[in-house]
Amino acid sequence: MYNCLQVLDDNENDLIEENTRKSNNDVLNYISNEVIPKLKENLNSHWNCF
């Protein structure tokens, strides 16, 4: 999710770079199967105009 959000560094006006790290399959599965579908469901009405 971090990569989906562009977070600006207030000091430099540059994107904050994420350090590489090992992926955790449990977290990835939870986000893919639970978080993203809920986000889509809850935000769908706001995106209908697109």
C-alpha cells in the first residue's frame, strides 16, 4: 500500500523512498483479500463518476 500512496517529504519536496524489505505473505494476503475489497466497496460510490 505504501507504493500506492505518494508521500511527499516536506523538507525536500521529493518522494520518500521505501527501504527494500522482505514481503510477508500473511500481510499481503490479508491486504489482497480483506483490505482492498473493503476499500473498493466503501469508495465505489465516490468513483462512480469515472
